[in-house]
Amino acid sequence: MDEAIRERLRIAAHRLEAINALLLDPQSQVINDFLAVVAKYGSVEEINRKAEEARRLPNLLVRLKEIRSPYLDDLLWLMEQRDRGAFISVAEYRRAVLGERAEQMPFDDRLAVVLEISALQYFPWLIREARQAIERRELMPGRYIRVRKMKEQERDNGDILAVAAAMQIIGASYVETLDTRGTDGANIHLGGPETITGYFGGVGQPNDYALKWLDEYLYYYTTYGIKQVLNINPGTVLLGYLLHKLGVDNEFKISVFMGNDNPYAALWTLIGAHLFAREDGSVPLVGFNWSNSVNNQTIEITAQVRKSLGLEDLVRFEHHITETWKSIVRQPYLRRDELVELAARVPNIAAKHEGGDPEVEQTRAHPSDILDYFRGKAEIEASGDMAHLERNYLDKHDALNRTARALTEHGLAFVAARHLHERPA
């Protein structure tokens, strides 16, 4: 290819200077409005200090005790099981799957796949999952996604506190989904989830809702120490970049609903992350959820971009292996074989399980449904569906464990809940 043609893509220094001029202009309303929201919560140092204190495990447990939460005893039980080594270790798991071959087979931790589950809507499900994992010698996920309404979590016996504490106890990462996400009436031309297809014409945060998202994030960051949230809109992605650039230690993951389905969409997102990185190279973008439609080639091409921009160790590619049986994709949907092929070459990826395996889902009286995420707890309980939804969650847990087995059989490493499973045999 003619290198003179390629040279035309170079960004001139004065273009970058124009961006800086806009960001630093004291008359720039778009930046002034952003800074005004941040200022509500204090200086950057105060904001981070509040979040760090709120996030400390002893403080979370004290707050649960103060409200007499029934979840406190469950957390103490979970700590006890962790400390006595009740969960299977990675070494034990590999021997159970491979037998004597486990001792000779090399596992490259640099390519370890994060075992991810979605969505952990209610804290009691985690305890049910943990009891099953102990009984059946299974693995607990290394990463959890939550899509439950935030205000409902706050009112529910400290559910929001209990999950935050549990993640520290088991050694897993997790992400919350703020209520400012489009289904809160942000788009006045749309109804509830029954008109969800309309959201493809403008997902999530029209007009002033981007700043409401920022405000909501800073409230949960400083009040509960919640660090990582879902991001579904280009405007709030930019606000996340700007907030981190100021010095707030925020993190976010881009949702599948943002629709990144080709290398060029990803290139744009990753360029933004690189452009607004701190001097130490850190970025708030820690998870990048691909559209369900992408193939391995798209992920591999974009992995080259991620590496070139110095983001390979910072930005995790999250890819759906299973999906809910209803209301989101054509079934059967199962990408486990593709994952095994991809994981041998691409580092820092997560295997997301949003549904059970298709052969299991189709036998359920109430198969998993993405629209269940939009239902309130009171309505679910009144309808008698809570047991069904818990069963759906455990089906996802089972699918995740099938993926761990498949990876292990091919000599590939995984990341499960670190404090439960990463210990000597």
C-alpha cells in the first residue's frame, strides 16, 4: 500500500490543541456543567476518600449490623467457609477434570479467561450458589454483573451493602447498573420494556440525563464505595473518561446494549480511552462487552488495536457465551466452542453467562428472559416467580461451570473467585 496515502490519516497537532482549548475554556458550558456536578460531592480527594471509607469491608458489615440485616449472618457464614477452605481449589478442580494429566499440562495464566455471570439480582442467590458450589465441588464466578434497580437494593435489607461485602470476601469483581439507563422515562417517546426495540433509536441518556447518570454514579460511589458501573451511551462513556481524568478513581464497563459490533466501533471507543488516559496510562474503561453478533475475527483484530494503544492489560473484552432464552437473541445461542478457540490466542477476556445452556433452558417452565431484569421484587414475589428466577440464575452458574470444564480440558486457564479457589491444594 502507498505509505503516502496512509500518512494522510495523521492527526495534526493543532487538532489536538483545539480539543484542549475547548476542554480548558472557562466559557465552555458542556464542561462547566460536568464540573458543577462533580463539585457537589467535594474535591476529587474528598470524593475518593469517601468512597474508600464506604467500601471498606468492616464498615460495610457495621452498616448491615446497624440495620439488623438478615444478610449479615450469611456473610459471616461465607467468610467461615472461605477461611476453612470449603471451596474446591483450582488445582483440585483441574485434577478432577483431567486426572493425572493435570500435573503435566501447562496453564498460561496470562491467557486466563474470567468466568462471568449475569445477572446477580438478589444477594440470597449468591449464598444459594455458594452452598451448591461447596456441595458439588464447583467454581464460583470471578466476575458478577448486576442489573437490579439501585433504589430497590438500598431498601431491601441492605442488599446493596451485602453484595459489596460479598465480592470482597470471595475475591470477585462486579459491576452495578445505575437507574439512569433509559428505562427510567428518559426518552419520553418510549414506554417500558415492552417498547425496548425503540431504544435502538437512542439508548439511555437523552438531553440532561447524561449529567443525571454522573450525579447518580457519584452518589453511589461516595455512599457505598461502588466503583464500577455499566455504561450504555457515548455521552456517559465520555463523562466516565473525563471524571477519571480529573482524578476520581471511577471504573465502568461498556454494555452489550451499546452495540459495539465491529473493529471500527471498538477502535473509536479505545481511542477515546487512550486520549483521556492519565499520565500513568490508567483508564476507567475496564470492561468492553461486545455485541452478540461479533465473531472471533472481530475480537482478534481489535485485540491488536487494544495492544497497540497500551490497553491490553487494562481493558477486558467481555463476550457472551450464553444468553437468556427469551427476548434478546435467536436461540439456540451458545459460543463455548468459539471461546475455546479464541482463548488460546487473546488475553484478558471474560466469558459471560447470561443464560443456561440451550438444552436446559428449553425444558424450564419459566426459561430465562431478559425482560425479567426490569421487574420489581414485589411484583416477582406476588406472581410466584422468584423461585423460577433463582433457578434461571443457577442454570447460568451451571453453564459457567461447563465453560470452565471445557477450558480446562483444552489446557486453558480461568479466573474464578480468587479468595475461594486460588489456594494450595
